[in-house]
Amino acid sequence: MKTLRTVRPRADFAWLLALAALLGTTLMGTVPAAAATVPGGEPRPVVHTAQGALIGRSHDRTQEFLGIPYAAPPIGHLRFRPPQEPAAWNTPRDAATAAPACLQFSPFGLRDPKAVSEDCLYLDIYRPRAAHPGARLPVLLWIHGGAYSQGTGTQFGGRSLADLTGSVVVSINYRLGQLGYLALPEVLRTNALQSGSFGLMDQIAALKWTRQNIAGFGGNPSNITIAGQSAGSGSVCAMLTSPQARGLFSRAVLQSGPCTLLRAPERAKAEDQARAYATRLGCTAPGDVAACIRGARAADLVSAATTLPVTGPAYGDRLLPLEPSKAIASGDWNKVPILIGSTRAEARFFVALTQPRLTAQEYTDQIRTSYGPMAEEVLTRYPLTRFPTPYHALSAVLTDTTFACHTYWTARLFTPQVPTYAYEFDDPDSPTLYGAQVPGLDQSNGHSAELAYLFAYTMGDRPLTEKQTALGNQMKRYWGAFARSGNPSVPGQTPWPPTGTPHTSLTLNPDTISTSRTFAADHECDFWEGRGLGPATS
């Protein structure tokens, strides 16, 4: 449907939504074989890959292998080029230390902002202690979020998920910001895919490395589930529709990043954005643009991106020929079972960062400014009397018009084509992100709230309670069951039915997990679609 020009959010909020919704080099050296034994005599686990042997470490009932290179360092002449094969090593490589995060293009997303490097194409693997070559355990490959500009796979510890589900968990880094997404023709001339979506290429390279090597860790290369949150989910949307990813995975999980919301930019628009970035860098001389941008200092690459945030992989090239949501609607995509969902109050995270002390008059004025002729209808459906504060009211409006209804609309695209399972995370006391807590403000169920329940997530602002941990364990088992068979139902837990008609979802609450058929009504999705804010997939 045609989108009404008068119903766009304020520019400052839209920018922040794009930023977060999507939202010194440290090398792991080789060690002598003798280092495969820890003090006390317990042998450290050793796995052989196509590049060489890795020495991991054990933790209770799990083992982990950290900082594994899946591609060559994308530095020097490999800057702004597709990922290349990693070099081999002759002596066993110590895999007990995580690699640095990729260069960060926005200031929020790491506890240690100095632990970054352009040499960052590494992944971490977690497996049950009893895993062995030939075990053929299901594999879950995790793609972190962060608006394609921040974050790292090392924030998502997978030991508990691997242990509870009998799965092998892989968490990856990929290039961010303009290092990962730059459709500048001058740097693409020798690029066979004619694409500047290097971050997406990295993700596919990590997936290919995993398929090639995961059997040695006890995983099944023919049973890999790709999963991501926010921009990571947007990346899953792209992989669902990229010919380069066809046949590489068996299922997909999309968390708080529906394909109809995180729409890929068209190639021409991405080229315009790349040209503006090159100009900001001062790389404009004919015949010298590629050399100039490849030779720029890392700090200058980051500073030039200020007010020029990337919008993820562009479509219209050999890597991503079609806009993902339109490809899915047409049936032209890599069809696999889907698990998709969102948190109950996604937008609280963004409103808390921009307008935490919103007044009643400011709420009313903003609705009238943003929604024009339909503002009175919006105020009628979202009256201040229905909410504790104007902050809660605006958060509800923005949650419904973005993540919630787009999750519903995206699930509606998948449902007739493949087995599809939907959820809504709803813990009214959930933690928020480290560094994002506004004193005295209810930020529960905001964007990213579910991550601490699935992973040993280093960006949570406080530990989970016993009840929340129990919910997290049930969620892990659901995710693990889906990765194993494509059906998330678990014996002894509330059954998880497919979406169907009417739309059915599973509500994940620490007090009770239950099925719901009122998600669309709860979030006023029919109202918003009827006013022109539905998915543009035709």
C-alpha cells in the first residue's frame, strides 16, 4: 500500500531507530602442543579444521573455541574487498581468547570501546562437553545486531544454550559501518558480485566456513540454523534471499528485525550514500578515489560516518538481486522454516534515549505533527488515560507502527509458504542494555530485552532473577528444538503451534507461557495497515 507522507516519525527518532534497530589489534597466536594440557593435568579439547588444529577450553559441561579466523584480515589491499580464505597454521592454535570487535561506527555497543580492530573476521564456537566428530548435533549460527554499525559476536556467550539444547552454537563478527557497507563504484570494479555489502559477504563466508568445519566440533553441516536480532535479523532477511546463501542453511530465526521493516536500500540510493561518504573523507579526485579510501586512517573512516549511518546491504546486484521483503512476498527466496518474534514494548528503548521525560502536551503535539490528518484517530486509540505516562503512550505508538506490526506482517508473508512460528517476549521486569538505563524509567520489554535470556549476554544492565533464568532456560529449549527439527515445541513445555490463520503466537512471560491469537489486535495492526502503514511488498 502507498505510505502516507504525513505519518512518518520525527526525524530524530527515525535516525536513532535506524542506528539501533535495526541498534589496537589482538591476534590469537599459535601454541605448542604441550599447551593442550591445563595445570592439574586435564587435557584441553583439540579440534582439527581445514586451516589447522585449535586448542579450546572446557567449562563444566561445555567447551568453547574462541577467536577462530574464518577469513583473512580485511586490511591493507583487502580493505573494501570480499572476504578471502584464512591462512593455514602448522602448530596448534590457542582458541581460549576472544578476538576484538570490528571497528565500531557508533559510540554505543561495547563495554570496552577500545577492544576493536579492523582485523576482526573471527567466530566463537560453543559445544556440549560430550560432543565429538560425527555426533551430528544441530548448529545455530548467531548474527549480532547493532544497526550494522556496532556490536560484536563475542557479547553472546553460548555455553548454556549449547548445554541445555545439545547444540553447537556459533557466534560471528562481520565488518560494520562503511567498512561493511559501501556501494562505491570505484572500489567495486574488480568485485565479481559488483556489491559493496561486504558485511553480508562476511556473514556468508562465516556460514561457508562453518559448513566446511563444523563436523569436527560435533555439528551437522547439513542442519544449520541462522539466527539474528535487530540488524542481525535484517541480515537473516538478506541471506534468505541471496543466491549466494542458497543451500547453506536449513532454518532461520528473526528476532526484532522483521523484513518488511528493515528494508534494504536500492543500489542507486546506496551509491549516492557512498559518494557522500567519500566526499566527506575528501576522496574525490578522479582516478584516485579507491586508493584514497583504502588508505584512509581508521579514525577518519569513523569520523566521516557521523550523520551518515549505513542502512545495511543494498539490493540490485549479484549478491542481493531483489529487495528481501518483496522477494519473500513473491516466493523467490531460500525457503526454510521460520521462527520470528519481537518484544512487547520495543520502542521504549528508543524513546528512553530521546524523550524520557515527555510531557502530555509534547505527546499530543508530536502525534499531531507526525500523523497529520489521522492524528485524532491515533490519539483516540492511544489516549493518555490508557497509559501511566506520555513516555509509555509514545512508546506504544512507535512499537506498534514499527516492530510489532511489521513482525506480524512479515510472519504473514512466510506463513502460506513454510512452517512459521511466532513469539512475543513479555517480561514486565526485564533488564535493559548496559549504559542505557534512565533512572526511574520503566524500560522493560524494550528492544534487545530477550537477549540476556538466550545467551550469556555481556550488555545486560543487571543479572537475571531466578524466575527470569527459568524463563530463559525454557526459551533456550524452544530455540534448540527449532534448530534440531524445525518445530520449536518441547516435551513438558507449553506447546508452540505454527502461526496459521488467525495469527497465533507464543507469549514468553516468566509467570506463564501461553498461546495468543490477539497479537494483531493488541498492537492495532489492522488500524495501521488501513491507514497506509502496512508493508510495501508489491
